[in-house]
Amino acid sequence: MKEKTHQTVLVLDFGGQYKELIARAVRSLRVHSVILPGSTSAEEIKKLSPIGIILTGGPFSVYEEGSPKADPALFGLGIPVLGICYGMQMMCHVLGGEVASCEVSEYGTTEVTADSGVLFGGVKMPMQALMSHTDYVCRPPKGFRITASTADCPAAAVECAERKLYGVQFHPEVERTRGGRKLLGNFLYKVCGAKGDYTMDAYIENEIRRIREQVGAHEVVLGLSGGVDSAVAAALIERAVPDRLTCIFVDHGMMRKNEGEEIRAAFGGKSLNLVCVDASERFLGKLAGVTEPESKRKIIGEEFVRVFESESEKYSDCFLAQGTIYPDVIESGAMNSANIKSHHNVGGLPAESRFIGIVEPLRGLFKDEVRAIGRKLGLPESIVGRQPFPGPGLAVRCIGEITREKLDILREADAVFREEMALGKVRADQYFAVLTSMRSVGVVGDFRTYGYVLALRAVRTSDFMTCEYVRVPYKVLDRTAKRIVNEVEGIGRVVYDVTGKPPATIEWE
């Protein structure tokens, strides 16, 4: 199968957390995107014939020794360029402008006002935009003009329309920037001349071709959790190499209430070769006495691979497949990003693994893109729309040491919350309960209690890189809390998490 060619926008990476959000936003606007290192030479870029280039943000100052810089020749290629945050500062610095430290740093959502510029066509003003910077462009390069500002940043956007060079200090790629998608669309279609020829169908075709090339004549073993990521990965791989995929469901003892049974019912009757393994004793034994979050994640990741190896011994020279998606990669510190928390499915194979390699057809995608592909592949909505559930399961929602008793308490409380959210018809992209390590004094009848504090969390997000907490109606929270403390033994207090991402992550560990 020959890979289709599409108009392409290059995203040059300078170490920002949101580089894949940029690539995703471009793809959502029906334009193919590719991420390359910020150091990519102008000559290499010219050979790729992109219709546009986007320079990402990054945790640097342009004046720091060793801070990354684009090839200066890049700006003379005649290819449209959009610099975002550090990308804008670096572009202006390289072209002779001046960058300085802010008197007042901007972090969070702020009001941006634009008075002109092609980027802002059709964008409602003032716009709410996410800022995250300590430096700013205090003097644009010759030929540039300022097109937008904030109360604390006089140059929130600049442009040199004659050379098709543009910059914004804020982040148009994130959900918290209202009108950001429109702004990116203006750059792609009004400046770069995009035709909008890229679709998820194209992604599926290209990924099937890539899987066939990688796997060859070998077998593939996939860890099927029952979630949308692993299910879509299975569907893609099955489409690419039919009759050579074995799906292994490992019950590690940290699933939600009745979830193991539901997964067996959902996938057991399908054409997939499904193998179910009860490894709960093995996992819980390894986790006994472990309290540090990173240690728990690493133990679980190691054991997952070892279980797969054990179950795949009848196959020789097989590949391990995983439903890894890009938020997992970012939070695990891959691609120059800070390590927020390790994910069991990120980091490659352990030393001396018997697998040839890893197949990860969804590694560069976000959750909403994965769901879209699942629907394209004909998966049922019960799977495609399933509530996200982390690979380590309740291990990351049970703070401190993991025991069967604590897991049973958490399972029951989480089930109550899920029931009440459904009854209340509350819209949330992810919601769950967290059993904290804290105990709290309470009173039941005439007796003192000392039960666990349970936290509830519900968020709205499409990319899972940022989120806002859901304003769950008080009636729903009230019913949930009353039911939990009355029905679930061991819980004495219920609280609700109202923290967004950033600064928090969606999961607690």
C-alpha cells in the first residue's frame, strides 16, 4: 500500500509541553502535520516542501547559553512561519529584534486585544488566551508590526506579512484559548494556502501500511485493557495483520467494580484471539508495602510486560503491541518534555525482553482522535465512548500502600459516584473517586469514627493535556456523599476536587 502524500505543516520542537497539541490542532483542521527537532536545517526543511512551519514554545530564554535556535536561513525560504511563545521570541531575536524579561510574568488565562492582522480575522475580541511566559518581545525586528497586546504584554502578537512571518506570545493550540483554533485556521488557510486534504481515513490507511512494514510475517501480542485506546489499537492491528494478533487481558486486581466481567463479555465473543489472565495475586504481592507513586507505576509496568512475555511463550519472535497515546508520552518526559509521572506503557521494553519490538499505532494521537478512529473502524459506541481508565487501574487512585481492603473500599465508592453521575446526566469526559491516605474523625450515632477521606473528581477535556473541573450540581454531590458514607464502610468524609490541569494532572498519582 503506497502512502498518500498530503500538504504538510512542520512543527519544529523547542521543548514545549504543547508541541503535540499544536500538531493535533493542525490535523483537526484537515492539514497533515509532522513534528521535527527545532535544530532541523533549512536545507532539510526545503526538501520536505511544507506549506507552513510552526515554532513551538519551550522552557528557555533566548539569552540562555545553549538555548535552542532555529536555522536563520529558515526565515528566508519564503515558507510561512508562525512562532508560538518561545518560538515567537526566538524568531524575533534571530531576526534582530529584542527580547527582555517581563516586569510582570503572565501565567494563566488573560485578555488579548488585537487591532489588526490576518491571524485575527473572525476572532471575537477581546479573546481569552492562555499565557505562560517570563520573557517578551520588547522590540520587534525591522519590518514587523505589533498586532495584539495584553495589559502586561505590549507585543502579544507580531507579523511581517510581506515575508509571511507571524508570532503570538500566547498558546492558540490549547482549549483555554478562546478563538485559538480559528487563529490557527487563518494561518493555515489564509497564509499557507491549505486545501484541507488530510483526514482520519488517511491516518488509518497510512498506519495500516506502517504496521505491515514493521511486523512483517511475525505475530503480535497486545495488552487489552478493555479501554478505548487498547481496543482501537487492536482493531487497527487486526486490520493490518489479520489472524496474527493475540489479545491478552491481564486482571491485575485493580479494576473497577465488575469491570473484569464486562471486558470478558465485550471482547470474548469477537474474532480476536482473547486470552484472559488472573494475575491479581502477582501484582498485589509486588506492590505490598510500596507507597511512592513512581515506584508503583514502574512495578506495574514491569509486571505487565513480564506477564505478556509469560503468556506469549508459545510464539517465537513476536511483537508487543500497546495502546499508548500521546498524553502518556508527554507526562512521562518523552520528547524533551518534563517528566510529570511515568506511565506503564511508556519507556520501551525492559532489558532482556523476548519481544522483537513494540507496535504503538496510536502513540502520536490524543483521546478524541483515538475515538474518531475507533468509530471509523466500526467499533461499538460502548467501547469508543468508554470512560477513560488508566493502565495501572485503581493503583493510581489509591494513595499510599495498596491493599485488598483499600481497593474494595474504593471500588464500591467509585461505583456509587458513577451511578449518581449517570442518574444526574452530568456531562464529564472523565470522573472517578480517589481514596486518599488521610483519615478523618467523624460521628455516627453516638460513636466516634475514623474513616478515610474520599476525593471525587470530574473534568471536561478533549485532548487530556489540559482540563477544567466540572461544576457538578450540588444535588448530585449531596446524594453521592450521603450514599458513600452510609453504604461504604471505611469512608468518613467526601471532598470534591476543583483543580484544573495545569497545575494539577487529571489523575492524582
